[in-house]
Amino acid sequence: MHEHDRLFIGGRWVEPAGSDVIEVISPHSEEVVGRVPEGTAADVDRAVAAARTAFDEGPWSRMAPEERIEVVERFAAAYAARIPEMAEIITTEMGSPIGFSQLAQAPTPWMMLNAFINTAKAHPWEEERPGVMGAPVTVRSEGVGVVGAIVPWNVPQFTTMSKLAPALLSGCSIVIKPSPETPLDAMLLAELLEASDIPEGVVSIIPAGREVGEHLVRHPGVDKIAFTGSTAAGRTIASICGEQLKRVSLELGGKSAAIILDDADLDATVQGLRFASLMNSGQACVAQTRILASRSRYDEVVEALADTVTSMAVGDPFDPSTEIGPMVAERQQERVDKYIALGQEEGARIVVGGNGRPEGIDKGWYVRPTVFAGVDNGMRIAQEEIFGPVLCVIPYDDVDQAVRIANDSDYGLAGSVWTADREQGFEIARRVRTGTYGVNQYSMDFNAPFGGYKASGIGREFGPEGLEHYLERKS
């Protein structure tokens, strides 16, 4: 049992303002595995006041970039030492298969942190330009101020670090609101920050629900909001920030298409999609859940995907052989089951999977990994983000139609193409309107910008572009 009775506000462990507690429920056993204080608006007020003082009066924003980098490097070293523990905590609280937690949930935030450190070292914090009017001009990068970061439950450390790392390196102070489903990893993160000698006031972590998150967004002491989550919530946040002319970056939903060309090696393709489409039990915004196959190979692709999905072990997330774990919460299990039922109502055909728990599992928030065939791209199961292990196989007549189908979406976060012709793959990548795209794979690189077109968000994370969102320019 992971028990915490204090909140991390301004770099110190303090008594919460309220008495409510968040009980963390294991999605596998449905038992309580942890408790943390539930943050309130008053806790946010305290955190923002500490952050405001730290930024306006404290040493952090006034340090030379090199000095901040040294502190963040200490934080990175502290993080590295606790990666195995972080993986276990994330699997405990949200049910991510332990193999995925050890591969991605815990180590990639550390990798991201180091990539941002290198970006900060190369950044021109102050540069001189020749002036058109004669006198030279100095252009200076300064931190944007107090950042409010709101992060989701599916990859909690990954999405936290994408905001925390550039905020710290830019000289900002930050208030982080983790999801109530996954506060335990955030408490471990607070311990690591405390051990890194970051000045008082710079970082606060307040687990809480949506109302407290909205209070953080609306707070006049916050200069920028960084949010990862649903498109619906992102629209609300963008509207509030627009009213206040507050800086905002949004990494939102996706409904990514994987285009399989006729010349693709089908065995290698379905093995690649095993991860790209079903990582984290399908609870990933970049998951390639629309599979586009030509009519000439359609049945072959459907059969290969069905065989692959059937072969994936579903069960205890702490079993190293498990590839599909439970959904994070009962409401998410119900949401995925409703979409599976909806797909059948729309006329799609279930090849494998369907409603109900997987065979042999009678407890936990599990769903049956499902492959739909006979899917039209206009169906809701092809247009709406399900956020579970549900794949839709959509036929196309030619490459141009495949590209049109891929682009026929409100989203534009990710995508991939699978082909023996690398140059044709790159040509298709240029035509599909998404923020990241893979040729014969899907992954992201922390030196390159990540984010979405259309309803998938505003702004970019990672690389120099990710650092820029936490900076203002002074001439």
C-alpha cells in the first residue's frame, strides 16, 4: 500500500487544506493500492503564490542557464536511480503491462529529460543581431513565468516530463496537477525533485480532479497552461486561456491511420502494428487504430491482424508475458465496451474480440481486444477516439484514396505507412496531415517536435520547439 498524507507545495511537504482523500484502485484487482490527499482550490492558491514568488523574486529565474542545467542534471541522476520503482508504481496504479512500463513508462521520461538538457545547452539564450537602424540588437530568451501543467493518466510520467523539463530549464516555476487515477508516480517524482535541491517554490504537485484543474487554468497568477488530454477538455482550456491571453500548449487526441501498401511485408507489418496499434493496452493517443488495406489484400490483412491480436496475452499486468492489461478505470472499460457494441450496430463485423471480459478473467476492468472488418471511415468507431484495444480495418481502392481516408479525420496526431518502397513511403508521409509519421514503424524522437494538426492540439513538445513554448523573447 502506498500511503501519503501530505502534498508537495513549493518544494516542501505540507498539510493539505482539505481532508478528502483519493483512493487509488488497482484496475487489475479492484482493490485499494494507495491513498493520497485530494488537492483543493486553496492548495492551488498556495502553490501558485509560492511559484509566483519563486519566479518574480527568487533565484531560479535569475540563474544563468548553465546553473539551472547543473541542477536539472542532478534531478536526472536521481530519476535514473529510481526507474525500476517508477515502473512498478505505474503498473500498480493504472494497469500498464509491466513490460511496457519497464520499456516506456518509466525510462523514456529520463531519456526525454536528458534530451531537453542537451537542447538547453545548445540554445542561444542571448544573441546579438545587427540592427537595421544601425545599433546592434540583443535578443534574450526568458522563462514565460508560472506554468500550470495538467497531465493525464495513460502515460503519466511521460506527459509530466514533457512539461516539467522545459519549464525548469527555462527558469519557470510550475504547478503540476496529476490525474486522480495516477497520483502515486507523481508522489515519487516529488521525492526526486526534493532530493535535487531545486529552490523553494519552484515546483508543486497537487493531485486533484477536474474542478481543481479548471481553477488552476483560470488562476490569474499562472502565465501558461500546458495540457495533455482529451480534445473536449482542450477546447475548454483553450477558450479560457484565449479570454485571458494566457499562453497555452495542448497535446490532445488522435485517431491515427496505418496505411498498408500492397508491397509491404505483411508479417513484419503486423508485428510492427502489434506495438504501434496496441501499446499500453490501446490507451495511447498515438495508437494506430485505423488500419487501411487495399481491397486486393484486405482479407489477408484482416486475417493476419486477427491472428496477431489473438496471440497477445491478456491478463495480470505484473506478468511479464502480458501484452494487454486492464483499462485504467471501470468507466473506461464501459466506454470501450460501448464502442464495441456501437461498431456492431453500425454494421462492422467483429473478427476477434467483442463485448465482455476476456475468457478466464472474472475480475478487473478488462476488455476483449477486438478487430473490426468491413469498416467504413464514416463510422463512429473509425472517427472517434476509443482509447482501448480496438482496431478498425478499412479498405481502399488506390493510394490516393488511402491518403484521403487517412486525412478524413478531425485529428492529426500520428500515422504510419508500411511499404517495401521507402521513397514512396516518404511521399505518402508528406501528404498525410499529422504531426508525426512513421515509415515501416511508429515511434517518436525527443530531439524532434511532437504534437498535432487540427483537433489534435496546439503547439509542439520535445526538441527546440518544445523548449520554445516555455520562453518569451526580449529584444
